[in-house]
Amino acid sequence: GAVHPQLQKSLGLNSTAYVFEVEVSALETRKLPEAVIVSKFPSNRRDIAILVADDVKIGDILNSIEKVGGNQLVDLNLFD
């Protein structure tokens, strides 16, 4: 808390001083968060519609997309 004004005056302090205690052992045992490396290439999301013949199997389409996407493809969702 704040140091009593009379003590501040006797110490020759011109502004309000504060006193506090720090439990160093608590700081030493505290687990610090680890930084996460940020990619130079931010992710992006694409919504792509394609038309195919009726006899084309969805498995073939998904396999082709995964093959082309390689390790750059993080997620693939099929809808409708």
C-alpha cells in the first residue's frame, strides 16, 4: 500500500511511494506460457463448388484433392 505521508516527507520523497512484498518462491515455481511460432504464411479458407458427371465417385474427388493439397491441406469438408 501507500507509504504514510509523514514517512514520505521524512524520507524526502516528493511523490507518493508504495510498498509491497513479493513471494519469490511462488514466482520461481510458476509455469510460464510458451510462445507459439506464427507462420509466415497465414492460413486461408476456400469454399469451392465443382460440377462432375453423375458416375464420378466422391471418394475419387476427395482423394484427388488430398493428393494435390499434400501437407498444405489441413482440413477438407464435404457439404451437399
